[in-house]
Amino acid sequence: MSREPLTRDRTLAAAVDLADAEGLKALTMRRLAADLGVEAMSLYYHLPGKVGLLDGLAERVIAEIRAAIGEESGDWRERLRHRFLRAREVMLRHPWAPTLLGSLPSIPPSLYAYYDEIVGTLLAAGFTPRLAHRAIHAFGTMALGFVQELFTPDATDVDAAEDDLAAMAAAVPNLTTMMAAEIHAAGDPTLGWCDSQVEFEFTLDLLLDGLARLASASRV
């Protein structure tokens, strides 16, 4: 039986599977080659080293987001809300993707195209270029389905804080009060310590409503 030929697409599909199973730290050229049953040097015909692998992985994630969006309908708020929430579904399938997209040394061309579509939606709705620019800054990575967190404690830090709330309250009383009141529900999908689905949708709707008011005022 002949072996399935090694292609760029097959290599990236295996990289996604490995990252899904064990995280980005496990993704090395040597380990990926082993999973594919080839010599590590064979991968270099399709991907120029680890940087090329990560760039290809980012392109694949962006392509998956665009495929998940499908047909958009409704007004600009409905279209963007649909787009951002479909992007989040992709992030939840690949929880390593926010780290990847937030650490790329260069911006993939498809990411420019993705944001160009968002700006196009805003301009078509009557946004001025200035307001569209500010909207893009306000959305930040929410357009890709995740938020960049201010605090990212590891599990041991969180466990220690929960075990000693009294000491924590003495040091940071306001944060402790907020944390005690905002324990995430077990069924609320999260991508980070404070990147839950409920919080994501709350922030997204707040931004969309605020931008709608600004856009309406700018046309008066």
C-alpha cells in the first residue's frame, strides 16, 4: 500500500490536531514529523521551519473563521455580532489559537483581508472612516473571538487565592469583592481567566450599542 503523500495541507492539519491535543508547546518540527511518520527534514519542503509552521497555522485558523462565518445578513450590528461569535466558536475549538494570533511577528495577509471586510461593513452602514478606525481599535481581538486579558494567573495562583480569601481581601479588597461575586458558571465556556462567553457577549453588545449611538450622532 502506498503512503499518503506529504503536502502542506496535510502537514498543517496534523499540526492543528497536535496543538488541539497537547497545546502549542508540544508543536515542534520533530514531533510533527513523528506524528506524520516522516523525517523532520521532509517538512521543510512545505514549511520553512518553525516560523513558517506557525504562520501556516495562523492562516489555517483565519480560513476556518471565514468558513464558519458563512453568509452574513441583517444590519451592520447583526453582521458583526454574527462574525465575532462565529470566530469565538473557532477559538473555543482551538484554545491555543489566541496565543498564536497574539504573538505572530508579522501579520498574515488574510488577516488584513478579514479586517478589511469589517471596515467595509462599517463604511457601508454610514460610518465615517474616522469612526470606523476607532471602532476597529475598540473591538481589538474581539473581532477574532477572544480578548487579551490584563491578568493571566496560572492555576496554582488562582487556587492559592481562593484558599486564602481573607489575606487576599486585606491586600486587594475591591478585586476580592468583585471576584467573589463573579465566579464563572460551570457551563460558561472560557478561553482564559476572565474571557468567558458571558463576558465576551456583554462587552461586544456594549461596544456595538455605543458605536450605533456615535454613528447616529455623526449623521445629525
